[in-house]
Amino acid sequence: MVDKKDLLVEIGTEELPPQALSRLEQAFQQNFVNQLVQHKLEFESVESFATPRRLALRINSLDIAQQPRIDVRRGPSLKAAIDSAGNYTKAALGFARSCGVDVEDLGREETPKGVWIIYEHKNEGDNTASLIPSMVESALSALPIQKRMRWGDLDTEFVRPVHWILLLLGDQPIESTVLGIKGSQYTRGHRFHHPNSIEIRLPSEYESKLRKPGMVEPSFVLRRKRINDQVIDTASKIGAVPVLDSSLLDEVTSLTEWPVSVLGSFEEEFLDVPAEALIETMQKNQKYFPLRNKNNKLLPKFITISNIESRDP
């Protein structure tokens, strides 16, 4: 039975396109799962994470090596491999030579269409750690990115410049290169609150260490819920009802790593403008959540989401 360990992969970048973040997260997860299946590596479950500055995956209970297997390579048919005098033909000899064995070491396989010469080879399987870098590269290269960027003097390309790579299998970092960056067991916290590196010793502690001391909520789902709950709570304190647009929630979630709601206001005379126009510009241009009163009338107030926990909101 193959031993299993958790795998953590994180790609640290410049701010990713907010409207594409959720799609990139889902695609990265699916692409990497496809790589695991292709390499015949079994696992228990997959968790994905996404913030403006990172895409990450945790593969739980992953095989640390491929299962040993028998690879079968089919050669010419028996009729083409042995002539009428019982001697091996050039086709059989050439097949054996390409397999690196003597022709006598070849086996035979019976099928409904006849008998074939085959070569059976026991493959002990590769260590997972040696496969991870190329699997990550393949998963990233298949992301739905319309326009890729280059940075520095590197030839590599990605949707945004990459600053760090975290590759951790169990408690061991995979020190290999992905997108021109050497992998390690270090992530980084919030750009302003905790810009320093944070050591991750086990994949299981990834979220907790990013939250504290990192001041980053790595889960897109939990960050979105946090914003939704904060907006509702802040609005309720002044007896207001927020206009919660799903697409705006997604976009603001993609713009923040540590979201904090802030109540703002504008001059009441602007309410002479049709409410639809005010709501449109608040949502689309300012990324604000408009507020209504209990009678559904627009208020000269809004809630915006800050990416910092300010001492003076």
C-alpha cells in the first residue's frame, strides 16, 4: 500500500484580474485533478483557494508515489513476427530491439483478432514529488487566459507576474522551479498588514497561518460570505437594507484579501437623480453597495469594502 501525504501548492502573483479570479480558481483545480488522474495518483479530496494575489490547492491524502504497474507494449501480429520456416522476422527483431530486450523475451497476447507479440515491463512508478512541478506547469498553462504577460528577464508567461511559489508535500518542501520561480514552503501575508514571508510547515496549517498573522482570508467562499454578512450587519445598524448584487459580491471578493465594510454617504440633493442611475454608478463604477430604507427608498448612504483594517475608518 502506497503511503499518503497532503500536498499544498500556491502561486503568489501580482493582483489577478478580479472578474476572472473565480474562473481561474475553478480551472486550476480541475486542470490539476486531470493531471493527477493522468499520472495515476490517487487522493482523497481537493480544496482550492483564491485571493487577488494567489491561487492555491490542497490535495488531501495524496499518494507519495505511483503504484507499481505492468506496462504492455504491443508489437506485430504473430503471423508477421514469425515466417513459414519458424524464424523471427525483421518486424519482430526490430520490435524487440526498440524495447531493449532479446526477441526471446517477448510475450504473446491472444485477442479476438488473433495473436500478437507483446513486451511486458514492470514500472515501479515515480515519486510524486518529482512529478509535481511539471504537473503544476501543465495545469497553469491550460488556464483560460486570453492574454499572458512576461516579466523581468524571464521567458515564462502568466496572467500576472509571479513572485513566489509554495510547493509542500507533507512536511517537505519541493525545491523545484515553476514559472521560473524556485518553490519553497513560504507564503506571504497581506500586502500592507503583513507583507513578510510566512513559513508553512504542514499543508493543514495553511489557512490558519494566513489568517493570523497574515491577515488574509484565503477561501473565496468564506471571504464572500464575510463581505455579505458585514454589509448586512453594517446596514442594519442604521436601519437600512443593502442592495446586494451577486456579481458585485463576486467582484469585491476578488479585490480584497482582508475585507472590512465601511459606511459612507453622499449629499442628499443627488437623490433627485433617478435611483436606477445612482445604483448603476455605485455598483459598476464605485463598487459600492447602495442602501435603501424599510420603505424601499434609496438613501444617500452606501457601504464600501476596504482591503485594510484601518485605525481611522
